[in-house]
Amino acid sequence: MVKYIKMRKRNLLFIFIIFLLVFLALLFIEPLIIHLAKTRIEKILPNCSVKIGDCKFELFDRLNFSSIEISKLPHYELRIDNLNIFYNLDSIVNKKLLKVSLHGGYININLPQRNLLFIPNVTSTSPKKSFLFLDFLELTNIEINLDFSDCKINGKISTILSLKDINRLFKFLDLNIDYGEIGNFKIEYGNININEDSSGLFKLNKLKYNDLLLRNIYGNIRLGYREVYLPYFSGELFGGHLSGNLGFLYKNNPIYSFEFKFFNIDTSRVVKAFKFMDKVWIKGRVDGELVFKIEDNNLNVINGYFSAIEPGGNLTIKDKRLLEKLPGVSSKQLDLLVESFKDYSYNRGVVKLGLQGNDLLVEINLDGDKGKRNLNINFYDFNRAILSFKDLITQGGKR
């Protein structure tokens, strides 16, 4: 009996020591994890300030960090309410995390000399092998304030990114935009919602480029690795309606493709928006189509067709320099031609656009009470001009 009691006491003492060791390990392991996490962050982001409020360690499931603050003013500042790192035994063996989840807080980044969207293609890194250490990254209700050379975004984001296959990056995206700038385009109030197949819907209250304003824009969107495609979009433009599709593929030489359809466009608003009032005045409404494509830094395709809507309109050419380069027109004929376009009323009108080499060909056919007016105008080196416009769009944010 005495021997039994002694064995029992030894067993209880052994169990007590084990529990004590586990308790002490748990007591000290969380501060140790916080220290290691801070050291790692400071190594990745040199000279930054790092604060971590608390850490909870669940042995075979996750690590939870709360009240994380990382800053290097004025360049970046972030606060994350809760960060969870998920793993299991298999992922530990394979040196991979299952998911990193960030919930609540804000991210402010101020890097006006750096690009975010229009970055050079990194051909040495395969997109499928870029994030082998992590399968999924999840953000929930994170306020963002981003200021880069090519874009600004203020809003709130929730998303799940699949880093296993960056070609199908978004498993989910809900981006609410209060204000944004991409190049010279400005956005006011919008939402982008993407589902698991990287496609979804978008809506923008306003999209502005200088004095060109689109309202109530909505449509379909698909996001991929260095790719944005809008299979369909619609909006209000110049008192009328615009619809179509467009695509951007960012690689060594970006590809831009556009297909637009115009309905009931007020031409007087077009003239005002592009500040042509001192050169030409036109009143009336048109329908039309416009297609163009830029590839390998060349405008490869441009086709357009616009027709006047009944009852027609009125046209006055104020600046004769618009007609000076018409083939076979002498100085005397030029004065007569300009005079014929003073307060010219038309009831039928067609404008056709085409590309020949680097030149834009514009064919104008009008018919009115004062007779017909047929013009063929060549805009030489238009290819170079449109590429300068493309650079203005994509690099316009640089300061």
C-alpha cells in the first residue's frame, strides 16, 4: 500500500511538472512570437515602427495578432485590428501557409514617385510561382488611402486573393471607391464586385477626363494577371448614351482595345468639352460607332461611323486652318470654302473614319438646303498623336 501511495505521488508530481512546463511555455511563447514577428517585419520594411498589441497561439490551427500598427511616415501607415495566420501539419511540412486574414483597420500608402498599375513586366518570375509560401490572402473591411504616381484610391476593400494561381487572382472582391484617379481619369463614388471566377460587376457615379464627363456607368468586368477587360459597359455622355467594351493587357508592350457605340450625342457638348469653340461650332445630335486598337506601341485599327439624327443640325467653321491642308484647294478656294461653312444647316450627315498607315482619314458628307458639302481630310502622323494621348492617360499622374 505504501509503495502504491509513493508511485501515485510521483505520477501526480510528474503530471504537475508537465502542466507547469506547458503553462510556462504558453506564458512565454506568445511574447516570443510577438518579438519574432516584429523582427521579421522590421527586416522586410527597414526603419519602420512596429507595434503589436497581443498574440494568441493555437498549436495546430492558427496564430492571431491584434492591434498591429506599422508605419514609416510619410510613406506608409497601417493599422490592422486582427490578423490571423492559418496553417496545419501538412502546410508546415510543405513550408506553406494556408491563409493570412486581415480584418478591420486601415492602410495608408503615400509613394507619389512609384507606379502601382502601369509597372514593367517582370519576365523572370513566373506568375504561377510567385507566392509559393501562401495560398490565400484575405482582407475584410480595410479602409485604403493609396497615393501612387499613376493612381490614387480612397475607399474600403474586402477581398480574397488566390495566390496559388495568380492568373485567377480574385476569388472575391468588394471595392467601394469614394474617390480615385488613374492617370488623368478621375472617379467619384463607385463599386467593383468580383466573384470566384474573377469576373463580376462594376458601377461608377462619375468618370471624368478633363472636361469629358461620363455619368452612371455600369457593366461587367473581368480581372486577371495584368489584364482588365470590360465585356460590356454603359453610361451617359454628352447628353446621350455610350456603350461598348474595352480591354487592357499589360505586358512588355501593352495592348489597348476599344469598341464604342454612341447614341443621341449632343455635338455642341462635344465641342465645348474639347475646347474647339474658337475653331468650329456644330449643333445637332448623332449616333455612331468607333473601334480602335493599340498594340506594340502602334495604332493598328481605327474605324468609325457617325450619322446625324433628324432633323439634322448646324455647322460653322471659324478657323480656316482646319481646311488648309485639303488636297487641291487654293488660297482663293479656301476662303470660299470657309464661307460656305458659315451657318450651314444640314438635314443629313455622315462622318467616316479610317486609318491609312500613320494617317487618319476623315470623310465628311453633309446635305442641306444650301447644297451638299463633301470633305476628305487627312490627319497626318495621327498614330504618333494618339500614342502621345495614350502616354498621357497612363502616365498622367506623375508629379
